[in-house]
Amino acid sequence: MAVADALRALALRPKAELHLHLEGAVRPATLVRLARRAASPLFPDLAAVRARGRPGSLAGFLSLYRDVCRLLREPDDFALLARDLTARLRRGRIVYAEVYVSPAVVERVGFPWPAVRDVVERVFAAHERAGHGRIRVLLDAVRHFGPDAAHRVLDLQSLHPWPRAVGFGLGGDELAVPARDFVSVYRRLAGLGLAPVVHAGETGGPDSVAEALRWLRPRRIAHGVGAAADPSLVRRLARSGVALDVCLTSNAATGTHPLAGHPVLRLLRSGVAVTLSTDDPGLFGTTLLGEYRLLARLGATERELTGILRAGFRAALSPAGRHQPPDSARTLS
Ligand SMILES: [Zn+2]
């Protein structure tokens, strides 16, 4: 089968996505609406959202992300984000997703976490009840908020357990605080039934990935592509089976790893487990199928594309995601 045929087939196949953030899945039209409601000049129209979706640096992206959060005025606004996200999953035939939700950000915006959690839970539960697929949550702490704020995320999960949460990870600026400072946080995960994941190797290089592996022992790494510069680390990753949840458009938009010379295929061909995701599809203007198309443009074979699709299910933290459905899955609206 030619790669073009493989991509057409992929559009119809049930897929898994393991690295996307709730706030980043917002539809540009929702952002414009929220900005109008707040009488904010931040996102006057769709073109403004598109322009900001190419920030050119991680700092630029984090500022965009803060601006999105600034427009949220009540816990119910998170239902808009969750509905945008589930609509995206349905359209993309993504039948299993692990979604980063950030209690630290919710509290910083000024909302009680249990209220927001309940709002998001209702939307995710309705998506599942309608038979569109499964969603699991990765509780997200922000690396540059520091270890105390990360402990606070776990305190919230102890106080108000969210059964849908299956993992815990660090996002944000990976260079701001070293991985070893979070050892005591990650030690608590097993007791809470949360699997460890971490963002690393996005702005950071091999050292950052090696430190994350050494101190936090993640099951998967979000991005991780910075590891490619060190062949011995790549071999170690391949042996470990730790999957990298790679997001090509995101890397290009933040300028961390431009598409020209992107190491994803080198990593894959060295035996590293690679999955493909969108990270913040609403802000970056991409879809999961779009990411597969980009990978094909970089030179992935049909076999590699379908291998990555399978890897998405294999690397799921929840058993609910590990069963790859047959291709003849029902047509999703
Ligand atoms: Zn991410």
C-alpha cells in the first residue's frame, strides 16, 4: 500500500492519543467568544488566534496559554473546553485519549478544583456513555511552579480522588527546576494509583531526558525528542521501552524542534517506542491525522505509520486503552 493510501486508511481507523492538554484543545472560535465576553482585546478574531499559534518559542507558548486561562471566568467554562476536546476526539476517531488536566492552573485562575473536576468529569462521562471512546486523565503539575505546587496537586487528588486520573506528570518549563527536585513528589504516585509521566526533551537536550529517567522513572515521556542528540541515551530509551509522546506541529510552532531535521524517525528507527499526539491542537491548529501526514512527509513508511498507531494503544497507562479496536468500529459522528 502506498503511503497516501495508508493515510486515507488511517483517517478511518480508531486511534489513540496520549499527549494533549485540556486548555490547548480549545476551538479558536471558543476563544474569540470568551474574549468578547470578557471585553478582552486578546483574541479579536480567528486570524489572531492563528497568528498566536506560531509563538516561535516555548516562552511565547506559555504566555499564550496564560492568556487562554485568563479568559476563564467560572468553573463551567471548563465544560466548554472539555466539549471542544471531546468533539475533536469524535471527529478524529480517537477512541482512547489521555488528557492532561492541571489542578495547579485551575487554582491559580482562582477556581475550586473539585468544582472544575466535576464539570470536566460530566462532559467526559457523557462522551463515554455515548460510546465514542474512553478518556483517562493525567494530572498535570507545572514544573516552573516548583515541587510544593506539585505536592499540592497530589494533596488534591488524595482529598478529592478522581477515579478517571491514571497518571501524573510535569509540564511547563523543563529547564526551570531540575527533575531531582521532584523525587519526593513522584514517590507518592504509587500510593495514589498514578503512573509517572513527565515532559522532558522539548526545550531540554539529552541531559534533561536522562535526569528525568533517572530521578522520576516515567512510564512515558511527553516529547522526549531532545534525547536524540545522545546515541547512548537513545539506546537506553530503546531498551527501557519508555515511550515518547511526540508532537511535531507543537515542536515546529515553538521552534524547539523544526520539522526540517526533526529526529522522530531517527528515534523510531533506533527502536525507541514513539507515539504521535497533537499537544495543544486548538492553539496549534492541528489534528492527529495532520500529525500522521506530517510524519509521512518526513519520510515515514506505511509500516511505520501503522506501527505508531499501534504504539498509541500499547503505551496506554490504563488497561481500558490497551485494547486496539478493530477497524470496522462504528462510524462516529
Ligand atoms: Zn504537552
